[in-house]
Amino acid sequence: MTTPSMTTKRLLFLLLITPAQSILQTATIDILLPGVPTPLTLLASQASFGSSLVSYTDGHRLSSSSSRPAGVGLIPTSPPDDDPYLCNESYGWTTYSNSDSDSSSSTYNNAAILVPRGQCSFERKALSAQRLGASAILIYGSLSSRYSLNVTNTTNDDGSSNNDAYTRNDYTIDDVIWPIDKQDYDCNNGQAFIPENVMKNQLDFVSSPGGYNVNNDEYLIGNSENNLCVKYAAAADGGSSSFISSCESQRCLVTGKNVTDEGSDGDNNLKYEACCAWDFAIWLYADTTLSVEEQKEVTIPAVYLTMQQATELLDLINGVSWNNGDNNNGNGDPIVMSMYARDRPSVNSSAYVIWALGVFVAWM
């Protein structure tokens, strides 16, 4: 039986609950293909740094004025070939500047740089993109971002450091920092056990600087047996057909855990567990290690796409580039991309309904 004092405590507890926001895809990206009048629209999440995106209505109204709003009418562009993650600045290997060279300025003028997640913070990527002259940055999910290395500098006989933590080539699998269960993957959505010899011959998790070799993607993505998780899916869970149907992302992560079973030859065979990767929208949080001056320097908008969305976008870009011969050299019309903030109601009625139900249950 509920006493008045218990009811009072429950009501006080409910009053202390503050509103919370889930990670919503609060931005849209309109992708206009050459010769196609209607744009393809993708949803994206935004960042807690950089400039805000304008609404769709304001974007179209302001586009006709002399000053184009941030994120509107941009050409998607790749990062420098020698800096695919835009992290070389964070490693101290290079310094970008808008005035570095005319060629850099022309390459990234009125461009949105597309760069995979991983190896350094979101805000550092945005800072490097802005210094290169880009008008926006689009960061997308990647399997590689779920891995890292326990990097350390080697030392000389006299005890001095070689400052080679990010360039060493002698890391081993014991130095790998593996993905986190339930946060990065869920074995309930698909599980496989990859034989040790396949793991060693086809996968690499110890490449500097980030550990994960991007060539691994070929063997961990897709719904064919080229995806090792499809090929070696756990028989108890229905095998490959079960993995394809239950793993929505069609991507898997090697977890770092292994099992030993007895093979047909009587020998113990080591196998590595791999599970279905999550592919959710995330919030691009700020980097608190940046100086105040560097944080203020980031003024371009930044958005995030999931791995599946990025595959769709990159396939479109590659298709247009192939049809044009070489999109970056100006042959043919490029893809044009515009980012907008999604319209959101000022009052979330569903939140009040849930709150009222909570009060009602507590009262009972």
C-alpha cells in the first residue's frame, strides 16, 4: 500500500527530472546530382562546435543574396592523400593554413571535406579542414574508429625517447585496444568465429598510427561471404543467413576475444570472435584538450553520417567522378551538397505524455 509520504517522495523525484535529448539527426544534407532536378536527402547529426546550420527556408532565401550561408552549395571533396583522417596536424606532422598555397586554396574553396571518424578528435579534424580552406566538414562512421593502439615511444640505451609512438612498425596484437561490447558491437545481432590463420593472413590491426588497416573493410563489410562474419557466422545462431538478416549494419568488428575448439584433426584451433557493429548517429562533441584560441578558431559547420549513409554518398560521388573522367579536375558538372538544420517543434508533446504517464504510475 502506498503511503502519502511515499507518494510525496515520488512526486518530488519526478520534479527533479530534467529534460534530456537523445542523439537526433538534426541536420539534412541535400545532394544534387548533375542533370537530376530533385536532390537526394540524407539525415545527419550536428556538432557542439563550429557554426550552426541555417534552416532550409533561410538557406534558400539567403542563397540568392550576396553572402551564401554556411554549409550551402558546397562540393564534396576528399582530404589530402597523405592525410586521409585529417589527423596529421594533431600528430604534429604538418601545419595547415589558408595561405599555404594557391593550389590548396583552390582545391578546398567552397568545399566540404569528407573524412572518416577515428585517430583524432572531431574538432581537430574540423580545425584542419578549416585551415585547408574548406567551408564545412562531413565526418562519417568507420570500423577503423573503433580500434586504436596503446602507443608508446621507444627509448635509446641512454634512456632518451625516439618520439616514434605513431610511426613504429613493431606493434603486436597485444597492443591493440579493441572495441567495447554493447557500445561498439552486439553479439546478439550476429556473431562469427574467424580462424586464426585467416585472421593473420587477411586482417591487420597493428598498422601505425591507428592500428586498423583500412584494407580490413573488404573482409568485414557486406552481405556476401567475402565478409568474414558472413562466412564464419556461428552455426548455433543459424549461420550466415542469420548474420545477414540480424545484423542491420552489415558490418562486423573483431572483438579481441578468442576461443579454442577441437578441430576434425584433433588439434586445438584458435578462433577470434567477431560481432555485428552498431551504426548509429552520434553527436560530434568538442575537444576539451584544444586551447581556447583553437576552439574559437573553428567556425565551419560539421555534421556526422553513419557508415551506411556514407557508403551511399561516397558511391554517388565516385559514380559521378567516373562518368566525368575526373571530377576534381573540373571535367563535367560536380555534385553539389547543401546542409540545413531540420525544423523542430518548439514543444515536444510526446515528452509531456511520457511525463504524465510517469506521474500516473508513481501515484498508483
